[in-house]
Amino acid sequence: MSDLLTFIYRLDEEPGTPSLYEQLNEAFNDSADYITEWIGNNEETELILCYLRSLCSSVKLEYLLQSNEHGDISAKLRDYRGNDLSEGDFERCKKAICQGSAVLCKRDSTEGIILDLEYFHGRSVQSPVTENVLQGPMNAFTENLDVNTALIRQQIRSSKLKLWEYRVGEESHTRIGVYSYSGKTDESMLAQLKERIAGIRTEGLQDSGQLLRLLLSRNRMKLFPLAVSTERPDRASTELLAGKAIIIVDGSPFALSVPSIYTDFWHSPEDKYVNGNVAYFLLGLRFLAMLVNLFLPALYVALTSVNVDVNRLEISLAASASREGVPYPVFIETLVMLIIIDFITEAGLRLPKTISSTVTMVGGVVLGQAIIQANIVSHLLVIVTAATAITNFIVVDYQMGLVQRILKYFIMIGATVAGLLGVVFCFACLVFYLSCLESFGSPYLTSLRPKKGAS
Amino acid sequence: MSGGIGRRVLGACCVAALLLLSGCWDSRDVDNRLIVGALGLELAKDDSVRIWVRFPLPKATMELSKKDFFVISQEGFTVPDALYKVGYKLPKAVDTSSTRALLIDEKLAKVGLTPYLEFAMRERSVPLDTVVAIIRGNMETIFSRPNPTGELSGIYTKLFFEPYAGGMPRKNKTRLWEIYSKFYNPFYANLIPLLKEGEQNSFDFVGNAIFKGDKIIGELNKDESLVYQMLTHRFHDSEVELMDRADVRIVHNVCHIDTSMEAGIPVIRTHCELSVTLVDSSHRGDASKSDVVKELETELTSLAKSMFGKTQRAGADVFGFGNRYRGQLTPSQYADWPELFKKARIDYTFDIELRNTGLQFLESPTRR
Amino acid sequence: MDKSTKLGGYESFVIHLLYFGSTAGFIYPSFLTRSTSGSFWIPLVFWCAAAIFGAWLYARLLSRLQDRPLLTELKRAVGPIPTSLLCLPLFVFLLGALVVMLRSYAEIISMTMLPTTPIAFLNGMIIAPALLASAGVMPIVRSAKVFVVFAVPLSVVLLMLGLSDLNWSLGIPWVRFNSDFISNNQFYAGSCLWMGFVITALIQPYSQRSARVACRAYGLALLCALPLIAGYIYLPVLTFGRELTSQLTVPFVSKMDSIYHYWVIVDNLGAIFVATSMLYVLVVMALKLHALNETMRTFLPPLGSKIASTSLLLAVFITATFIPSWRDIELVLMLTAGLRLYVMFVFPLLGMAFLHAAGRRMQERAA
């Protein structure tokens, strides 16, 4: 522990220039939670502690300021146990106060001592919100970078786990941490990543998703998510051991895992914890659900308007019977139903829990039944739409699910114009697009078989 | 960023324009189509053809008292012409791509089928796996009568022939592509089922019509059709053969065909091995196993004789024996096969094994 | 864009398999069935042997390249003018192959599934392969690997379904060697199927090892695709008979239409066949476009080559739209048969001769 007293003695004063105390007062002029406290006298000058009450820990502060009324600072300060002290001029002290430190200065000095008293206000470690599993650890990242670091280090207790910290954001000065496991991660990808992070110019950074967009801002907007975001420390540590880099933003509980290839988005966190065959079966089921989600409305449109000869006669007659009385062409009614389902999905996201069940009933039962009886859509279509809506939520990654909701409209347009061939053509275009995508140096559609040596 | 947004809006406008311009040329909703279930062809005056079309109606449109199908007929110079003209009378487009049955009038078959069926191969309108049958009788009655067994009309005809659903091998399910391929194949003649209007049901199976080229020249009756089925390996299920003394069921059939050419005359030897079981023994007289077998053999031999007699006289090789001679004849000789077939010598033997007599012995216990 | 262009053995195999699948189902069977009155497998075996020989010649040529692309090395060896003269037939062949593939596939779509859609609209499907081709070789290879997973099992399923309703006596004579196909120009027109290795030779740098790997991959793909090719020819013959099959434009589609089983969920397998073939055709068109772009990039400066690629695309589209009929497509194939034979046999020999001469000249200069 450094000697606080020597630091105080080293604080020099420069007459003529405004003192640190006055500058800080001016900088934090209108902030009601800016407190300056006289804590004692040191020979002839007063010692003042400046801090933002909302950011500092009262416990640490009380420890520091256990006062005896007589202001004998030497004895008190000798007992100080805390983090490292550092000195700083006005700019540094201002930044430090904003980070939650307290500045101890003499009334006339131009420099101050920075004491780290930060106390983080946020959630405690809870179970994950978006990635629920039935088998596996139940803790999730929080908004505090240090807690998250601790959670990861508890999973990988090794010195090979490396961490680099940066500050991003000109006004927000958000801390971000880049983790990697040395020996497994590709060095060139890591270097490129660090370069990109250093080159980010933005005012504020609130979430890791925003960071991802900023990292990719050079190129056009990509449709597909290029990094997996996860809330779970166990998943993050598995990715680290597989050779990926993890980025965590202070203030966001979602960690980014780069580089991510297409098949990474389909692995649930549980896959490693259950029986291998069951995991493959579930993986296949998810892929099938994705295909159903993307192609079922389009196939319905294709098979009931353009390529009717592909159906069996009985199915064509059933489709014809279900559409009796519906005035709109198949494309329009499908579009209407898909938009309504998207409305219901969006509404369901934002509703408080208490009335979401009402909406489900309204959406599902009333809307679905009534819209058939009003002869606006056919019953076959309601089955198709319900299947589409359900399979949309089987997707593991949230971002991927959002993308699919958009893509199915385009594939449906393709089906309207050219039927079954339009569906196949759109599928081909999708695959072409995916094969041109690259996530931080790795091609998006990397082979499923592990290559020797390369990632 | 504004440039990017501008470009995206432009792209979206192009897509929208594409939709407007496209018009979706081939898009016609399924409820705007009248799907043809069965198609009938018959001769009309002045060398034109009259088609009969039966559309199954979807359940939502029919009321309790009405029929679940709709029939319409139209005359035209060719079949596609008539199909096009029938559209003048209908509110929806005619969609022949799911036609299940094609029924051809016997008089039309006597004139020649090729000019009337050619459209099916060239244009993919009537599908190639449509079931074809020749009708003897009044086409209008057959098409206008509702189907008593309650099957969805239009597909009833196909089910009539399906082996899994009431069809028997003797009904000889023939598809359009088979007929067409045999028009071109000099070694194979057509054998198309012959139906007539039934009293209790839509159709009654009469036999099979023998074709030479595309014209009908003769007929095999139902029993001769059994031997035909055995020889052409179309024998799926068991059949009940009725005889004087006992009824047997043929459960298994293997047929060996041996072909050779001796002095310019084709020699064809067929040997059928049958396994039969006894279904019903006649109450008249006493039958023993050897009697049953011999009776069956005689019956089959006489059927085969009459069958081969009919087909050879006409020079119509409905069995496809000629295909085996492709290697022995040069391509220029291919067209001579019907004549060769007339002169061919056909030997047929049957080897019958009575596998069991069912759950009851044939002879009474004391007689053994 | 990934700049590394190392195609391993599996990638080459996949590309060649897709190439066979894209051409074997459409024009090739009608050419083969009309070219001979003997057994059909004999011209097939003939061309297989010729193709393997051609692939071997190309492997020998490519093994001299020392990790550089073919045309760049030739240009370095003998100069741009002789190389461009040498490559002109190659260029015309590639262009013709692309136009024929696009137009014939659009025509088949028009005949089977979308009769009233204009041909110009159907020809517009080349935009997707063009965009993919501009992205490089590795995206094409990755798409090819994905498509193989979807398209090849579907093709296998269709072939197995096609095994119904076969009459084996229709295939007689099984062994009749009738050499009439040698003088029949439709036999030579059928060489369009066997040119896969020419295209893969142009798209990436080769060394001795990778040339050998590529040759082996081609042989393996040929072996695996032979049942497919034989099936496309023989299944219609064994169902309809050879007389009707030789009259059909696309025999396999008619064969697929004639299949009926109670348990097949789809009524019209011909449509499924055409839809599956789209996957093959799109990737192979992207590959050909990329080969054309690479050829032009060797001879033109960068800006010029971008303009040239776009104008090439337009030229292909316009030519494909303005071919009047199916017979003209067949005519184009028959006329370019000579070009194909040149590209398959003469070009590698000339290339090897040039490289050998240039190598010796350089040795003399060094010594």
C-alpha cells in the first residue's frame, strides 16, 4: 500500500493557474450529486475530497472518512487501505470522477490524488433471460464488466485466458473487454479485431449489439448476424476454448463471440450437456424448423396458384374448397396473414406479463377464427401461418430469428412470380449470399468437418 | 448513411416495379380452376371429336341435394381444340393436369387412337399416368350418373383400377404412356380394358380390347385375361379361379419365357408355375387333389389356346414377346414382327401345385 | 472476399458432380438416343474414355504451372498475342456453352412448368450466378458444397423412383456394337457433357500435386455420376421403348411424369426434377461466368475487365433470349462440336508445347 501521506506532500501548487478544486467545481457545476467534503487539515492547507455521490461506495468512503472531529488527518490517512493511488491533472481527475473515483486535493493544488471508490449499481447474478436450458449452469452475465470477467475466470481457471481492455465512445467512455485463450485463437484475427476496435468513432456505446454494428460499419449492412451473442458464461467459455474471441461491453449482459460461422447459430447451449444423439436429432429438428419457417408460406402460394399440378387431386380440391368465397388472390391473403402474425408477435414482446395471455387469446382464437368466417382468408392458410409462427421461435439465436422473419416475405414474392422454381431460385440466392459472407475473417459457410490446423 | 438508405429505397422500388410489371403470368389461383377428374372421348359427326369432362366440385360448393361433380361436353376438331372451346361455357379455367381417367369410346378406337391422343405426349396437359379404358355404351350416361359408392367422383375411375383398392389384376390397369409407347413399338401391341355401363355401378368390366397399331381388332374375355396377366408378370394378388368341381385361389405365380428363332419362325415357350390353395370344394361328387390340379390345368390350357389364337390371328403381340427378338433382328426387320408373330409357334405348359386345402382337409378322415 | 483459391479434392469432386448433373438430364439423352441404333452404353463408354484421356492431358499441362493460373503462365511464356489466339476458341466455347445452358434450361422450364412466362424473364435467372461469380471462386465452391447436400440426394431419390415400371426386355439388344454413331454429328454434339475439367482448369492456380488431385477428383466424380447419366438415358428407354424415347425432347421429364405411386406425396415428379436441376444449373453457370471473367482479366486491365464482364453478361442474356427455337440450340451445339474437340485435345497439347519451348528458352538464356 502506497503511502498516502507522501502523495499528499507531493501535490504541488502553482499560483496563478486555477486550482484543481476550482476547475472541478466549474466542470461539475450543475450536478446535484457532486459533493466536495472537507476532510481535514494537513498542516496549513485543507484537504478536500471531491466525488460524485451516486457513483461512490459509501462503505469505502466511510471507511476512509471515519473521522475524529479534530481533523488529525495523518493518523486517519495512514490507515487507508484501498486500491492503488494515482495522481492526475484536471483532465484525468475529471474523467476519474466520472468513472466513480474520488479526488483528494489540497485547496490550491493543481493536481489531485485519485482514489478508486467505485460502486457498481446493477443486478446481481441471475439466471439467463433469453437462453433457458433445462440442463446446465444457471447463471448469466450482468451489466458489470468485472463481474462478467469473474464469471468467465471461474469457468476457465488458467493463465492462458487473456484479457484486453479498451475504452470506446467519446462521451460514454465505455469499457470493453476482449478475451481470448492463447494458443487456440487465431492471432491475425485478433490483431484485426483490436485494430477495428481502436478505430471506432462514436459518441456512446450501450450494448454489444451496437458494438457489432460499429465493428462492421466499413462494409454494407449485412443481413445476417455475424457474431453470436450469449448471456451464459459457460457458453462463452466453451467458445473461448474452441478458439473464438469473446467481447464483453460494460453495461451489457450479452457477450459477443467472434468469429461466428453459420452453424454456430444453431447450437443450443445445452447441446454439449445432453446425449450426443439427442443433440444431433435436435439440431436436425432446428434446421428443419428453419426450412419450414422460410419456405412454408412460399410453398403454399406456389402450390395453390402457380404449380397446382404438383399437388394430389384431393389436396387441390381441399385447397379450392377452403378458398371458396375468399375474394383476394392467394398472394394477398398470405401477405395479410403473415403481417398479422408479425403484429401479434411484436405486440407479445412488449406487453406486460399480465395482459399477454389476453393478447394470445385475442390474436389466436378470435382473430384466427373470425378472419376465416369473414371469408378474408382460407382455413388452410391459417394452418400454414400457425406452423410458420411456431417454427420461427425454434431458432436458437434471436438475431437469426429476426432475419428469418424478413426473409420469408422475399421468398414468398419469388413464389408468386415463378412458383416452385421461384422458391428454389430464392433459396439458391440465399445460399449464394451466405457463401459470400465473412465473419471476421472466417467464411460464413465453413465446412462442417473440422479441418486440420485451420479454424 | 444517407447514400446507403437512398440506394436501399431504390432497390425496394425496383422490386415493387418488377412485381407490377410481371403480372405473374402463370399464376392462377386454385379456386379459379376447374380441375378435370375424368375425360371422355367419342366420335362426333364430320370427323370431329366430342369430349366429356367431369369436374369434381369441392365440398364447400355443393349442397345436400346436389351432386358432387359437374359434367359438360363439347365438340371440337381435336381434343385440345375441344378443351379450349369448352372454356367458352365455363366461368373458371379448365385445368387438366390432374386428370385421373381417360375413357375412350369403342367407335373411336375402331377408327384409330393416335391422332386423338398425340396431344398428351407433346403438351403436358393431361398427365401421362392417367388411366385409360375403352367404353362400350353410352358415354353420356356414364358421365352423368353419380357414383353410388360415395367416392369422390372423378377419382373413382382410378380407384376402380388400383390394386390396393378394389382393382384386380385382370382389370389390367393401363396408363396413357403405356399406350403411347406401344404405338411406336412394333413389337408390342396394346391391350386396353374394356368397360361398359353397369346397372348397379358406374362401370362393368367386360374384358380387354386387343389393338393392332391404334385400332381395336378383337377382345379377350375376363378369363383369358388371367392367363395374360400371368404371362406378363402383372400378377400381384391372388385370384379365385372358378372351375366345375372346386374353387381355387392362385397365390403365387412364376412364369418362364424362352424365345428362340428356328428357320425364320419364332418359337416361344412359356412355362408357368403356380401355387394354389383350395377355397371351396364343390358339393357335387368327390374331388381329390390330383383331380383339382388336372382340372385347373385343362382350364388354363384351353384359355391360353383361345387367347393365343385370337392374338396370333390378328398379328397383335400383346405380350411383348417380340421385344426379346430385338437382338436377333436387324432394325430394318423390326416392322415385320406382326407378320412373324402370326406364324410363330407358341408352346405353353403349366405346372400347378396345390399347396394346401385350407383349414379343412379335402378328403374325409375315413377315406385316407 | 476470400482471396485464397485452393480447391481441395473434395471441392473439385463436388464441382464436377454438379457439372454432370446440370447437363446430363436435358439435352444429352436426346442426342445420345438419336445418334445410334445399337446399344446406348457404347457411345457413353466411348466418351467416358475420351473424357478421362482429356482430363489426363489437362493434368499433364497443369502440372507444369508451378502454382500459377494457366492463362497467366501461358501469357508469361509466349506473350499475350499468341496466347489470346490460342485461347480464342476456348473463349468462344465457354460463351456458347453458357448461352446454350441458359437457354435450354429456360426452354425446358417453359415447356414444363411455366408455359406463358416470357423467355426473357426466365433468362434473367443469370443475374444470381453473375453476382456470385464476381465474388470469387471460394463462394462458388461453398455454395456448391451446400447444394450437393440438397440436390444430390433428391436426384438419387428421383432416380430410385424412376426404377418403377421398367420392362427390361425393352433394353435388348444389350450388346450390339453398331458403329453408326461415329459418323453421326449428334454423337459429337453430346460432348458438351464431358467438359467439366476444362472449366476447373481455368479458375485457379495449379502445381504438380494439385493437378494430380484434381485429375483424381474428376475421375471419381465421373465414376459416381455414371449411374446418374446412365439412369437418365436408360430409364426412359426401359419404360417407353427406344422408338418413343428417341422422339422425345426431354425423355427423363416424361419418364418422371409417368410415375405414379399411391404413397408419393407429390403428383408431378417432372416438376420436382426441373426444380432440382435449377440448383445444379445455377452453380455451373456461376462457374462458367467466373472462368470467362478470369480469362478476360488475364488479357485486359482491371477497369476494362469489369466493363467487359458486364457486357459479357448482357451479351449472354441477349443471345439466349434471341435464339428462336429448340432446334437452333441443338444446331449451336452441333456446330461447336469442333471447338469442343479442339479444347479437349489440341489445346492442352499446344499449351504443353508452348510451355516446354518457353522453359527451354529460359534455360538457354540462363546458361
